[in-house]
Amino acid sequence: MGPPHRFAVRAVTFDIGGTLIAPWPSVGHIYAQVAAEHGHTGLAPELLNQQFGSAWQARKDFQHTQAQWAELVDATFFGLIDAIPSRTFFPQLFERFAQPAAWRIFDDVRPALDMLRSRGLRLGVISNWDHRLRPLLRGLNLVDYFECLVISCEVGCSKPARGAFERAAKLMSLAPETLLHIGDSPEMDVQGARAAGFGAVLLDRDAGEASRGTIRSLRDLGHLITG
């Protein structure tokens, strides 16, 4: 492991899902709860998590539309229940994930955002998400940290496309090289950001140890940013 790369930047942008927040207790738990409310009891959250993971990995060019979410939910429940969620309880499930109670903020998020803001850094969001994100961030009391929110459903392009990152730089009136992007996806966040001229750091909270270009906690950002 080499010495950590340090960044002289004016602003930091963040991915949302898996970086700042995560479903709580898990996707599978929420799916099982909503299914049980509609008569489909006894579904194991762990199995639903597995099936969701497989269905998610199989999706290419996911644009976070409601129709695509319905297809993903149907694939998650395939073989487990006779009813097709998209024709039954999918609307209630979709709405459940719009609620703050379905999400948790990682413990390192607020301390890191407070620290960055105290050092005069401007903050933004670049996220592949749908129309539920803005009200969700308000409900989680996170939205006021961010000067700009670049959300794929609003700007018409998704990470890792350069356009998503370029939109953030334009909104903040900053040159791309003065921005640093943080996210948990090597492809969507790190490769996408670097292709657009941003600095980028991968967040991997499960890593055995930090390596060059990777951090295990958002608290580590204080050691990487020089100004």
C-alpha cells in the first residue's frame, strides 16, 4: 500500500445509496414486511436479499424508472409467491422506500459532512435515483448540507456518464479538477468521476485495510483533502 493520495479541492460530491444511506434493516426485511402486510407471510429476509442481489446484478442500464423498479421487484419475488408484485403490492412497496424510516444514515456521515463544511468546502450530490430522492433527503435532514443535487431522473443521464458529473461542475461553477467525488462503486463513481476530470475516492467500509484511492470511513476524508 503506497502513501495516500491527497487532493486540493474546493468541493466534494457524494453518491447516496451505499455511501451516505442504506435500506434499514435491509432490502429483504422491507420487502418481507410489505409482502406480509398483503398476506404473503413467512418470507425470509435473507432469501429476499439474495434474490434481490441477483436480480440487481442482472439489470443492465438501469434508469431507476418506476416501471424498471416494478420489474426488479417481480424478479426478486419470482418463485416465492404466486402473486406478481407489480400487479398487487408494488405501489405500497415503492412508497415504503420513499419514507425516511426505511433508511439509515451511516454513522460516519454527519461528522464527515460537518467537518468538510467547517473547512469551507462546498458539498454536492451526484446520484442515480428517481423522484423520491429530494423529499427523502429532506426527511432525513441531510438536504441542507448540499449546494447542488444532481439526480439522474432530473438530468436525463446516469453515472458513469460524464454528463452527470459535468452537470455538477456547471451548477457549482467550478472546474472539474477542483471537485472530488466519493462513492462506493468502482465503475459508477470512481471511473465515471475520473473520466469527467474529477478526483475520485472509493468508499469501501468492508475493506480489510485502506489502500491508495480507497477509504474505509468518510471520517478519513479529513486526511486526504488539503484545501
